[in-house]
Amino acid sequence: MKQHIISTEFLSLEKVDKIIKSKSKLLLSEESKEAVQKCRTYLDEKMKNSKVPVYGITTGFGSLCNTTISFEDLSTLQRNLVISHSCGFGDEVPQEIVKIMLLLKIQSLSYGNSGVQVETIQRLIDFFNNGIYPVVYQQGSLGASGDLAPLAHLSLPLLNLGEVYYKGKKYPAEEINAKFGWEPIVLQSKEGLALLNGTQFMSAYGSWLVLKAKKLSWLADMIAALSLDAYDGRIEPFHISVHLVRPHIGQILTSTHINYLLEGSEIICREKKHVQDPYSFRCIPQVHGATKDAVNHVMNVIETEINSVTDNPTVFPDEDLIISAGNFHGQPIALVLDYLTLAMSELANISERRVYQLIAGKRDLPSFLVKNPGLNSGFMIPQYTAASIVSQSKTLCMPSSSDSIESSQGQEDHVSMGANAATKAYTVINNTEKVLAIELFNGAQALEFRRPLKSSDFIEEFMASYRQYVPFVENDVLMYKLMHKSQEFLQNVNVIIPEKF
């Protein structure tokens, strides 16, 4: 059984990926237990002796911050917070992202600045380790007081409320807690606020999105290299000298990658009749490279976020401080998720343009990539589908972070809308995967018309693997089935991505 110890050790996205894929079990380190307990003890003592109101601990929330709560009602206050804030709407968050939410919430609470009980964190770990995923909804967070509504739904099962998924089936949380013999958690002062304040909805989406974006950006190079050879394109635009005089890291990385992928191809090195290729081929290093640089920047921001304390107030036992501030504000994430949306939309945009060139009947390729065009429509409509998907993604590139709506009677007068940026980016990145699947479908078909010439060993092996999913199309068939199989191939193919990227 693989195990990951929750501690102060830096949690990279690579580690997140390994934890999720290897189905590792979580264990709270002794160091973390001591820090959490120290903070909880400090907070309890502080509440007994303090006569000064402390936001969210002895007061109401939001614009009710000036309403004082009696000591006897502090636990009820926290329970009411979780219940009243469970106002999610829309589609359910995918379970794979809920799992990351649990991991990131556990990590954030483990630093000993949140005032929670050890048993509260342990119950979240129990959910994670036993594959119990609370039902969370996509809509409801403004991305500023933390992801309040989504995190309230994540927390409901602690109180024997809400619903969870267990082994793929939805149950009332009360039923699953009873199955495992777990009593409801009695929340102590500040605990509800610690659970609900935080950026774990945005961060979990961001983690998933960056991991997928890295894979897709690398696959986009492989598919583009195949399409370039199928189009009988030129290799000169990928010469390293061109890119060293404009040394963007992603651009250099992309050109180097394409050269490696096409090394030894009989097609790419033969004499060409044409002097230039269209931009969608010639500018692959510049466009794909810019997306790589964007993904790297987003990754750096997300990794900082998932190693941070983002609830409020923040408790510092050693300094004897309880500070109400704004670490829950999602602006850092909102901005980069909008950036990621745009970068990945452009990866699909240029991919669709290559599809358009491949079916245009140029460079000795038949119209719509079939032997008998006219009788057969061939690959005419997959390009329509790609264009439709790309257009939808373009409309989703309006930045969510450019909007803010006042809430809580004006107390929360600027919000990030980072949660909307996250769910929007999720749609766009999945759209990009579909468009790349369509390009691969077209590129593989086009390459067959270059026979008996062969591409590089890498591309030929890539093609052989792909042909186990999708055959060559002789005459009109049900194309949607093959397009879906093409996407399935991309989802299942293993891609080795350099550590530097």
C-alpha cells in the first residue's frame, strides 16, 4: 500500500498526480498533529480569557461581524455556518476533482494556523483513504471569502449531513458514516470557518487543469509533427538557430521537440516544391511554445497556493496573534486560470487550422482525405465539428477575473470570480482535447497517402498504436465513433514529459 505523509514538505503538482494515480493513503505526520493541537489549545485558552471580539470565532460572519456570540453558542455558530452556506447549484464537481479538494483542504489545515481539531482533519483523511467523496456543486463560489458554498458541501458529511459517493454510488452521508462507525464531528470555535474559508475548490480545479494541460501541450507537439509530415511541410522553421535569437523557453522547447519527433523521416527531408508553409504549421514553435510558457506560469502560482494557509482568521500561537485578513481571496488563481483558458484555447485554435489545411486538397492530398471524394464526404464534417468546438472555447475566453459583484451587504465588495474561471477553464481544456483528437484523426488519415514513404520511427510507432483504436477510412463510415475512439486514445496514451516542463 502506497502512503503519502501530510507534512510541511512542499507539495508539488507532480506529487499530487502521483498520490491520485497511485491511490496512495494519507497519513498525518506527528509534526503536523503537534502543530494542529498546539493551535487548537491556544485558541481554546484564548477564548476563555479574551474579552475582545474575534471575527468568526466570537462574532457572526461577513456583514454580521459586529454581532457578538456567547461562549455557549460557539459550537452551534460553526455548525450553522456549514449548513447555511451549503448553497451549491449546477452540475456536480467530478469525483476526481473532489478527491483533490480533500487532499488540498487537509494539507492547508495541517500547518497549525487554522485552529481545527486533529480529529476533524483525521475524518477528512478517512474520507480520502476510503474513497468517500462528498457531493459538491460547480456553482456558488465567488472566489473571495474562500470557496464558501463548495467547501460547505465538502464539509457537510463531517456533520452527518449531505451526500457522498462511495464505490461509484451516491449515498446519504449519514449512511456511510454509520457503515464505518464514525460519529458526527462536533465543531469547535472557528472550525466551520476554517473548513469553508479557503481556495481548495479553485486550487483543486487548477491542479487538475495544469496536469492535463501539460499532457495536452506535449501531445499537441506530437500530433502537429504528424500533421506536418502528412502535409509535406518544411522542417527549416524548426531550426534551433531561429529560436535562439528569440529565446522564449517554450518556443525553444517546442522546436527541439518537433525536430526530435521527426528525426529520420523520409518525408520531411525530401526536396519540397513549396517555399513556405501556412502559419498553422510554420509557427508551431511560437504558438505551442507560448502555451507551454503560460502553463508553466500557472503551475508555479497553483503550487504556491496549494502549499498555503488560506482560511481566515489566521492563528499564530507563537506570536499570540489572531489576525483577520484576506488569504482566502482567489485573485492570484483567478487571473492565471483565465490565462490558462486563453492559452489552451489557442492550442485548439491552431490545431483546427491544420485540420482545415489537411482536407483542402492541396499538396497531392485528396479532397477531404478520401480516395473517392464526391461519392464520399470523407473528413469534411470532422472539421466542422472542430470549428464548432473551437468557437465555443473562444466565447469562453472572456476573463471571469474581470468581473466582481458586491456581496454580504457590501462587506465583501470585491471578489475574484476564480471559481467561475476554474469551471470555464475545465470546459475549454476538455474542448482542446477533442480538437486535438480530431487533428490526429485527420493527420493519421493524410499520412497514409504519402506511402510508401515513411515518417520517423517515433511517428510510425505512434501511428501503429493509434491504429489499434482508429482504422484508415476507405469509404464513408460513422465518423463520430472513430472521433470518440481518437479521444479515448489521447486519454489513455502514456506521455513522458520532461521534468523541466
